[in-house]
Amino acid sequence: MDGRRILERVVATLGVLGLFAVLPFYVAAGLAAPMWAIVLLLAFWLVLLVTAIRWFTRWPWPILALPFVAAGVWWLTLTLGESLLGWQA
């Protein structure tokens, strides 16, 4: 295996690990969000994980962005839910 392939695998692995690092925030959203929002958030996270797995060998570099997308969607959902829908912890 050449150096480029190793780097791509490391990058893809970091992206997947980043998704798992964001998962506790999605689970803890249950402290402030209603059940329907938690289910939607976890379904979105699962879609990101499946996407990362499917892209692992084809497009490893975009996988690095997925944890940031996940964190942004989580933050935006809870922020808008609190301000517009009155969710409270």
C-alpha cells in the first residue's frame, strides 16, 4: 500500500471517529428536545454514518467534513428549537 492510500484511510478513519465523537451530543439532546426531534436527529446522524461508510474508499477526504456538518445541524436544531419552539432543559 502506498503512502497516499494510507493517508486516505487515516483521513477517512478520523472522519468516522469524529462522527462518533458527536454522537453523545445527539443523545444528550433529549434533555432539551422532544422525542420526535431526538428521533429525527439520530436518524440524520445515522444517515451521515452510512454515508461515511459508503464513501470510505471512494471519497475519503469529504468524510472529514461530516462531523462538522453533524455538529452544526445539532447546534442549529437545538438553538432554533429553543428560540422558536420553546424547548427547555
